Amino acid sequence: MSEKIKAFVHLEMVHPDPDAAARFMQEVFGAEQVEQEISSYLESLAPGMRIVHMLVGGVVFQFVKPVPGNSWQELLDAQGPCVHNVTFQVDGLEEVRAALLAKGCQQVSQFDMKMQKGGLNVSGKQRAYVINAMPQVGLRFEMIETMPEWIPGAAR
């Protein structure tokens, strides 16, 4: 099987105060806020949600203050600030999803996004899945189909 992951998008954390977490990353590590248009678009999908993307060491950290009623809020309530998932761009999204489910992973959610509203030069909707692979590898994966237009951390 050829490599399916084409880009690491971000490490996604749930946090009650994303702005404070972002300031911490900036003050301690020199992180820079990036992908502000993407953050604003994602926030528009769930009023009350707050998202801040910070780039440091070539890695984007996405801090999310979730809204009630989803796995992000459930995790924040149960464990406090922590990693919710890692997000990848993959080739063959449906094939990768099916392979994860065949290995006993559980789908947490699916949603469609219009990433052009986040400032990217892509058309149509991009499907995303969050898959729980905690028993298998200790992670949840969020996956979207590869978008060559989106170089993680480059979008302002």
C-alpha cells in the first residue's frame, strides 16, 4: 500500500481559552498566529466556538473552545485541555476511512466544509471525518482529501 498521508495539517487541542493557550505558545516558544481566515470560517460553522491556529517548529497547533454537544466538548469536560486529534490530508479519503473502520476504529463524526470560504482556492465541499483509533494507536484522526492548495501553516 502506498503512503496515503500527504500533509500533516495540525495538532488539535480542546481548551477552554484558546487565546490564552495561543499567548502561552507565543511567549514561551515564539509561535506565530496563522490561518486566521480558516479559523474565522470554522468559527462561523458553530456560533460560540473559538479557534486559534499557532505555528511553531513547522507544526500548526489548533486550539479549539468547543460548543456543547460534541466530542470536543465531551473530551474537554472529561479531561480538561488536551489533544483531541491529529489532522491529515490524505489521498483516497473514503478508502482510508474504510480501512480504519475495517481495523475496528470508530467514526466519531463527519462534516462537509467549503474551504474556499476559509480563504483557500478550492471549489465545492470538502468532506472531513474524525475517526477514533485510541485502542489501536492512541490517537483520533481527522482526515480530509488532499488539497494541494492548502499548505498547512502558510494560509494567513
